[in-house]
Amino acid sequence: MSVTRNVLEMIGNTPMTAFSKLDTGVCQLFGKLELMNPGGSIKDRIALYMIEAAEQAGHIKPGDTLVEATAGNTGLGLALVAAQKGYKMLIVMPDKMSMEKEYNLRAMGAEVIRTRSDVMKGHPEYYQDVAARLAREKNFFFINQFANPANVKAHFETTGPEIWEQMEGKIDAIVLGVGSGGTLSGVGKYLKEKNPNIDIVLADPKGSILDLYHRTGEFKEAGSWIVEGIGEDFIPSICNMELVTKSYEIPDDEAVKVIRELLRVEGIMGGSSTGTLLAAALRYCREQTAPKRVVTFVCDTGTRYVSKIYNDTWCQEKGLI
Ligand code: PMP
């Protein structure tokens, strides 16, 4: 391992591990450990790309205020990059997201505004609409991961190639979630270009609209779910759902049980969305009759959910365990 010059150079190049103790049927399951990024999630990659793209386009200069709508992880990545580069950071985050994320963001010098989780896109209190309005009214720069091509580019240029190299090209399926769709559109496109037979498997929380849309092309009204960062009530403009070849709808209790099992048996503490991904990956693996090499993500660190999915009392109150 070489010495890095600064924290930003530590973004990406995350380890890949085999999950050998989980029951994966005839398949081998691997996890790309995005929790090892310095900001603790896969979103550090896009934070760096989106800020540097805005700099290169001449949209921002140090001292400016950036604003973003986020489930928290994009915010944490942006707060890290913004602090290093001298930008002020305003985060708009729905109230269902964990307090750990808010404390972490504030500790990094970001300002945090909470908005309602129970309203849909188009409502004035919806987090993305609030962020867009603040940007307009106060002349802040709106990062907007949901429509920002640098989000997809980060995954096409870094996450995808890393997975291909770490698996030495021997990969049959990738299981991922969609929040902004950046991971799907970047990694999915890269892997499909390398090998069109690779299955791109969507793990969608029950209540989200994406699983039904993939299977039928129909839209339903979104419900609610407790996992943070994935599942949608609309299809973001950067999200290429055409890449998905199979999808699973995962209830919260299944996601929570499996993420707690991952910590006990494999010693890796992932966040709630990783539970959804892992549950879908295990379902996919157990359905196969021929051996396959399947990759999924540990999207973020579980330490930002200790008051929730790793808290027995909270889980029991919510009927999750
Ligand atoms: N997992 C977590 C924990 C996240 O915060 C996010 C992003 N909101 C994702 C997965 C989804 O990734 P993407 O935005 O690339 O679809």
C-alpha cells in the first residue's frame, strides 16, 4: 500500500471479499466493500466526480455554497470533498434518515435541513424540490445527483472497471439497488459492454415503484420503507432501467434480518440498503441450478444505523425481528 497525499485520494479502489459463510446454494457471492471509502459509502465516488465536473465547467469556485438533496450518504461524501476544497455545504435530507447521519454531517461542517419523508416529488416540502428552490432563491449551486451525468460517469470510470478487474472478468451477475440510479447506469453499462450476458439484478425495497416498473412497465403510487438510500417514487432522469434483467422486491424485515446475519457470520457491518441488496442476492443465488459468480455491494457502513437496524428494541418496535 502506498502513501496518499490527502483523503480524496483514498476514494475508490475498495476491496472485494467472498462471502463464504452465507448459504448461497450453488453460487459464489462476493461483496464490494464500499463502506471502506473515507466517507463511509459508495457515494464518495460521485461526490468527488460531481464537484470536480462543476469546477471544470466553471460553475463553482471555492467559497461558494453547494446544496444537495440526499438520503445522507451523498451528503457525507459531498461534505468531505467540499471541506477539502473550500466550499460551504447545505444538505437537505428527509426526516426518516438516521440521526447518526445528521450528527456526522454537522460534525463535518455541513448545514442540515430536514424535510418530510411522506411527500412525493412535486410537493413543495419534498427534499429535492426544497433543495432546488433554495438553490434558485439563494444562488447556491445545486449538485442534483438525480440528473447529474457525473454521477453515472464516476461509476462507469471507477466502480465498474474495479469490479471487472477484481473478478478477473469472471462475473455472471451483479445485484444492486437504485436511489439515483448512478450505480445501475454506470456499473451496469460498463459490465454489459464487457459481457452482454451478465445479469443486472435490481434489489428494490417493498413500497418502491421500480420493481413493478421493471416487470410490467407500469407505475404505482409509492409506499414507505425503512431502508435508507434506495427505492424510489419516480424514475430519475439518469437512471437507465433498460439495463435491469431481473428484479426482486424485498420487504424491510428480510433486509434487516440478513444484514444483522452478515455482521454475525462474516464480520462486516453494512447499512440498511445493503440488507436489501444482500437479501436479493441470496434469493438470486438460491434460485440458480448452475454455479454462478455473483457480486453485490456493501454500500455504506452500519455504524450510521446503530440506533436503528442494529438496535434490538427499535427493530422489535418496528416488527422487523
Ligand atoms: N445505498 C445507499 C446506502 C445509498 O445512500 C444510495 C444512494 N442514495 C444507494 C445505495 C443507491 O445508489 P444510487 O444512487 O447510485 O442508485
